[in-house]
Amino acid sequence: MKTGRVLCLSIFAVLQVFLFIGDAAPVSRPQKYLVYVGTYTEPQSTSKGIYAYRFDAGSGELTALGLAAEATNPSFVAVHPNRRFLYAVNEVGNYKGPNSGGVSAFAIDAATGKLTFLNEVASRGADPCYITVDKTGKYVLVANYTGGSVAVFPIQADGRLGEASAFVQHTGHGTNPERQEGPHAHSIDLSPDNRFAMVDDLGLDELLVYRFDAAKGALAPNDPPFARLDAGSGPRHFALRPDGKFAYVVSEMKGTVTVFATDAGTGTLHSLQTISTLPKEFSGAIEDAEVEVHPSGKFLYASNRGDSNSIAVYAIDADKGTLTLVEIAPTQGKTPRNFAIDPTGAWLLAENQESNNIVVFRIDPKTGRLTPTGKVVEVGAPVCVRFVAAE
């Protein structure tokens, strides 16, 4: 199993999302959510596909609903803005022939959590590891890790996927001959205004920026086309502050988060800070994974796999966007490949791939610190988290 892959859990609101007041404290009214957990089904996994849960944001309780849909390596999922459809990558390299993975579309049954398979298309590159839906709900964007490419697929009125409207093959390599022998697109996501698509390429040590044409589903290199990160750092994922002014890139191979100021008009990125996700005295294996900004914009979280098995918590400077370390919290499991913060900002769900569990943490609204609640659910090789408001 490649270390440059991602796992994904997807959470859907069944009631309204909490509003934030004052010090980012959530309104106390309980909320109910559907939770979809993407997993690795191979090799050597007990998982069969995508699993459904219910989550109570009042108590932090996570309750299993069972297998929502069988799928092969649905390691990252995304939800349509209308909450009727879910899309998953199939992280393989041999989908209907060599050198391509798959992308699957499902219809959501909000009452039962079950997913109905709609169709699937080739991802145009091996081992797709990240997927997102654009703000208009017209396109799915996918990053192919081993293929070192990105692709855009149109969404039809019934939720099915069409053939690719855009495809970009990255070229080049990094300084690490084992991990960076070629391009490895690891994530793709959009700016708040939907005008720019940004791609972390672990193999190139670059955060690439594309202009996104939502009318045609097209990608064009921005000017400049990328921001460079430290050699051998291996950028994996990025997160934007809710106001879009700052981007935060977690680098898998160096165990760092790099802060960029973003220009909303031009899509240009300016590096401001690089900070470690690990203690100064740490000497074990480094393998960072996920990064996410708290809904309040006040805190940032980054997960450490390797020998640390922890989540680094930072306070975000409101004006400068820079980070100050608050704590490094153990995830109560092994290999926290992914985590997600619920829409209320009160809870963090950490997915520990190798210990096959999801651990629920309470978030302190004033400090951002994490406290384990003791609530743990078992699932084979769990994966990624998304929140969507319900009607």
C-alpha cells in the first residue's frame, strides 16, 4: 500500500449546521449527521467498501448503520452540494486496463444511509487518491497519485459522471529517488470563489495553481503556475482558512506545515512560514497526512503518522495567518491517515488506518485543544471526512 495515499470519511448534516457566536462557541442545540466512511478494501483489509454511521453532535456519539455500498478501495469521497450524490475514487491502478483507477458515483438515501451505485468512469491515471466537487455541483475533480495527473469529470443531471472534460499530466521529479521519481498529484481542491484549482504534487515539491473554467470544466495553468516548497518535503494536502486569505500545506516527508498568503484576484501564493508538526526532540519515522482549519478560522490541525501517531494543534494569527503550536495530541490509535472536524466545530473524528478505528475527540472552543471522549468505533482501514448541511 503506497504511503502517499489518503483515506476518507464523509459526514453529512441531517439537520441544520450550528451557527458560531462569540468565541467560536457552537450553539448548544444537538445535531444529527450521517457519516460515510471510505476505506481501503485491499490489500489485507476486512473492509468491503463505504460504511454509514449516524453522529450526534450533542453527545459525540457515533452509531454504526452498516455497509452503505460495496466498492474497491474507495479511499476518498466527496459529496455533491445538493447532498443527493456521493462520489468516490477507486484507488487502484488496473481499472478496466492498466494505468488507471476509477471514479464511482452513488445516490444517497438520507433515511437509511444506503448508497445506490450509479456509474463509474476511468480516472485517467493510476491510483486516484483525492476527489472534490466544484462549487457549482457541475464537476468532479480528481488527483491521480501514481499517474501524476489531475482530471475533471462533468456531473450529469441524474448524478452520473461523464467522460473527462479536462486532463493534465504533470512532469518532472523531486530530490528523493524513492518517493519522488516522478510526479505524484496528491490532492486537488478549489478556492472559495471556484476560480482556482490548487494541486499538491508530492513528487514535485510544488503546490500547482490552475485557473478553473466552471462553464467548460477546463483547467489552465496560472501565472505563475506553482509555488515551490522545500526540496524533499513532499506536499500532500492543503487547507484554506474560511476567508480564503491563507493556505496551509502539510508536507508528508518533512513533517511540516507551510503557510501561504493567497491573492484572491490572481491566485498567486506567497510563502510566509514553515513550522514543524513534531516535537524538537522527535527522531522517529515521519509521515504526515491530513490538515484542516477549524470552522471558526482560529485553529489548524495536522496529523502525524509514522512513529508519532498524533495530531498537531495550532492557533492561527487572525491578521497574519501564521501558526503557533498549542499541543501535539496522541490519536489513541495507529496511523491517523485522516481526520475531520464536525460542522459545529465541537468534535474531531480521527481515523486510525492501521488500528482500524475512528476515535472521537472534543475540541476546546477557546484553545483548540483535543480531549478524547472515550468513544471509539471499529472499521477496517478507515478513511476521510466531509460535512454538508441538510435541508
